[in-house]
Amino acid sequence: MIRRPSPAQSREYYVDAAEAARFLSIHPRTLQQLARAGIVPAHALGSGPRKFWRFLLSELDDWLRARIDSSCGAVRVIDRERKVQ
């Protein structure tokens, strides 16, 4: 028998721009600008010109993973200790 999580267990909560920006390692203002431009997945709350933006971390994770270009190969790490000599 396959057990599936109940809706209460699988519920994901919306996060504000500050928490979503920490997840993406960018400034919250930058994230809000990207949300306004429709570049990142975001959910606007409010009907006026100033909206509150909320984000789902799973959507941001999917968006970020889709932007990864794995065709360019591995990143080369430079050993700073050898370079200093």
C-alpha cells in the first residue's frame, strides 16, 4: 500500500520577499523588481499600485534549477595558496 502525505503534511506556506531573497542570495529589492517584471515566479497580493509579493520556495527552486546551464562543464576552482607564491 502506497502512503501519500495528507494535505496538512504537504502544505507549503508563502514567504515574504526577505525570506525568498535569502533563499536566492539576492537583495529583497532586487527580488521585488524581478517579481514586478514577471521574471521570477511570484504571487501579488493587493489591488493597488503597491502590491505585497509572496513566494513559494519550491517555485523559486524550480525556476533557479531551470536556469542552470550544465552544458558549460564544471567550474574550475583556483587554489589561492599556490597563486600567492
